[in-house]
Amino acid sequence: MWRAALAELAQVMTPENYNAWLASTHALDQDGEVLRVAVPAAFNKTWLEQKLAGKVAGALQRLDYKRLGIGGARIECVAYVVEHVAYVVEHVAYVVEHVAYVVEHVA
């Protein structure tokens, strides 16, 4: 579904804008009427929410996903999630835990 929307958006946007804001996104899941889309950074999230929301909604509507999303559920909005932030936080916690272990056993 998101790939089809991306293909639609690639046709109506300049390659530079598409590559900057949408090319690195991907669908995570759909929770009820909300389609969750991963973005690489908070700046991308803000830009998509503030500048491209209409284009994204239009693409979904043209593809008829406003009425028929995953499993027949209606898509009312797209929620952008900064995927790498969660990844970094998870891995920093892992590193801190292991550094603490090394410090404890080396000292």
C-alpha cells in the first residue's frame, strides 16, 4: 500500500524532493485507521507532517486506500515515526549495560 502511494507521489514530485523526503520511508503497520510510516529523522517527520500531508493524502485517496486499507480498515491518517531514534536509544542502553559489566569485572 505505501509503496503504491510512493510510486504515485514520485510521479507528481520533483526527483529531488521525492528523494529528500519520501524515498527512505517505509510502512511499519496499520493500527486501526492510522497507517504508521517510518522516517529516518525528526526533520523528515516534521516536513512530511507540515508540508507534504496534502500530497500524501491525495495519493492515498487516488489509490482508494482512504476507503480500503490493510484488511479492509479505513485509513484516516498517516503517523510518521522516527525509526532510527528508537534504534539508537535501544543500542545505547545495550552499550551502557555492557560497559558497566566490563568496569565491574575489570576493576
